[in-house]
Amino acid sequence: MENKQPLSAKSIVGQLLPYVLTIGILVWVFNNLTTQISDEVHTLHTTQSSRLQRDFAQRDSILLKDKSKRLYCSIYNVKLHKACKGHVDFLIVQKQGQVFIQRTKGSRIPAGASLRVSYTKKVTIGEMWTLISKADLTLFIPVMLLHLLIFFFADMSSFGLAYKWFNAPDMTWKEILEARAGPYVVQIGLPQLAELMFPLYMWRVKKVPFVETMSANTWANVLDYTALLSVITPAVIYNVMVDPVIPVIGMKWLIGVGVCWLLVLSGIIYLASPLGKQLAKYYTPPHQREEQQTQAPPKEEQSILHSIGKFHDVFRAFAFATWSQGFRVYGARLLFVLSSLLSNLVALWAMGANIPLSLAMIGIPIITASIFTPVSVGGYGGPQLIAWFLFVKLGNAAKADQIVAYSLLWSTSFMIGRALFGGFYIRGFWRRTFGDKR
């Protein structure tokens, strides 16, 4: 049920607040762009210093390990790792953005030892534009624009429609767009907080308890991961059975995807069984629940427990979902995964990297999924490390600089696109979610 009371008039400050929040998040994200570096090897002789290959490395993130994976410590991580045991093995000197490392006199590092260095480096705006200027964007720009449209369509056709099907049947397309697209900007910088913004809108505007909205999200997420698995599985089978492009991806990976499909199949069998069909009897159908809300006393509507809902309602969407709805959402998510695969491949080509298709089909879905998790801020940090690990370390299919540049190019484009979509809807989202009257 939607409260038909008119929206209250807002002051100029109140109207500008969501846009100030949007700009603030984007500035914060761009000011904290980082990427993981794990491909450097340094040899430290006595107390001579050795310069890290990339500038603006974050000193507290620098780690040194030898071939046996023994960890060596600086003053910045001596308290963070038990392996340090109070030892300071190397010093870090920073001069105008350039970072140098050198052995201490009492270091546990043998003189002349070859060490692998990993660290997080800050990505400057100037550096990013330099990377982009070196890329061939002729094909990338139109493909990325198409991908952004597909992402928006897939999100509304999966998570958005799930809200309408299982939470609020009277939900209009305007509300679906606000509920999903409004938090995009928050999702860019604070993905954990964004997961609360979706159910918060549904509660404030449509009186849907949090757990019920999370049920719709969970149902759509299961189909999303099934779509990811649908692309990864044939590539793993090809790599194991036909052409071992990546020797490391062997039977363990094949067993892993097999177990995942077994879980999916078990869920399908359960829902199709008489026991699964009985699940719906424990819940009030969406349209009847909506009618009950009109009769709910004000105290119940405003109570914290009512806003959260009952824990078992997390299975609500699974109880009422039809096979046609499942296939529809699966198709939308599969379209997004395939579009992500194509746009990432074109970004790799733009940076001069040619990744075998089987490796791309395994790596790109994993990289794309990581963008929406807490390991990533705006698509930076975690995705670059995963890309380096899969394409450089395991696949040996490109140079580290190419992979970092490709990942920054794609992540930046995807972030800007999501910010534009979110910026268009955030005013309505903010006003209806946090306004005095809705």
C-alpha cells in the first residue's frame, strides 16, 4: 500500500542534500582510488635501498615475503602480524611519492635475498587519464555504453521486479526505479550501507518489513550466481577436458563447480517437491498481506520488530516464486553476465591484452561479482588484485601493467555510468525515504 499524502515542501538545503551526498561519495571514492600490486621482486643488499616500481605506495600495506613465504616486517606492520614478533626487518623511505625499502642492520632478511613485495598504491586522477589516453577506445566506448544500459535493464528486471512480485504488488515502475537506482551512488562507495538502503526504501514507502525485502534480494542473488556459474562451468570443463590453458585450474575447480550445481539442483528439486510446494502455506500471499497492512494499527506499523519482520520470512520469495519468474530473472542476469564478459574483453583489447576465451569466461564473472562486495570501493582495489591473480599469476596471459590498466579503465567507466543513473533517481529516493511525509 502506498501512502497517498502529498510530499511535503522542502527547503533548498533539503532538496540539495542528496546531491551533496552524491558529490561527497564520488569525491571520497576518487580521492581513495587504490590498486593492489603483487608482482614485484626486489633484492636487498646490506642497507642499500631499492625503489618500488609504482609511486604513491601506502606504507602500512607493504609486505615482504621470501620464497618460503616467510613474512618480513616494517614498523608499520610489526604490531599487525604475529609473525613479526617485534622485529623490524626493513625501513620504508618516501620521497615525493616515490617509495624505497632497505634492510635494517639487525634484519632477519639475508643480504642479497630475493623477496616478493606486495602493497597497495594510490591511483591519482592524472595517472588514470594517462592510462586511458593510451587505450584504443574506438570499440570500447560504444560497447561500454551498451553494457551500462543492459546492467540497468537487468537490475530492474530482476531485483526490481522481485520487489513487485513478492513484496508490494502495487509498486509502480517509478518506485521500482527509485528503490533500485537511487542507492547506486551509495553502493559505489559504501556497498555494505547500500544493502540497507534498498529495504529501507521498501519499509518507509511501501511498509514492507526488512526481512521480506531481503528475501526478494536473496532470491534474485541466487539466480544471479547461477547465471555466473553458467558461464564459468563450460570454461572450466574446456580447460580441464580439452585444452589446459591454465594448468592450475584442474579437477579441484571442476569438482567445485560440480558441487555448486548440485546445490542448485537440490534447491530446484526441493521447491518442485510436495514439501517445497507446502512452503507457501506458512506465509500470507503478497496481495493479502497488502490488504492486511491497511488494517494494521499505527503502533504495529511503527514498531521496530514490525519493521524488521520475522526471521523465517527470508524464505518468503522462494515460497511464492513461479518457474516463469525464475527463468525470466535468470535470463536477465545471464544477459548481464554475457554483457560484462564482452565489455571486459573489449577493455582488455583496448589495453593490448589478449586473454584466452576460456580464461576470460572464468575470470571476468568473478572480477565483476567482486565489484559489488566490500572488497571493492567503487570497483577499485579488490578487482585489480583478482584480475592480476587470475590473468597474470595463474594464466600468465598478459603483463601486470596491462591488467591493472584494463581493470582501472573498465571500473572507472562502470562507476561513472552507475553514478549517472543513481544521480538521476537519488532525489526521489531520498525524499520518499527520509521525508516527513511520503
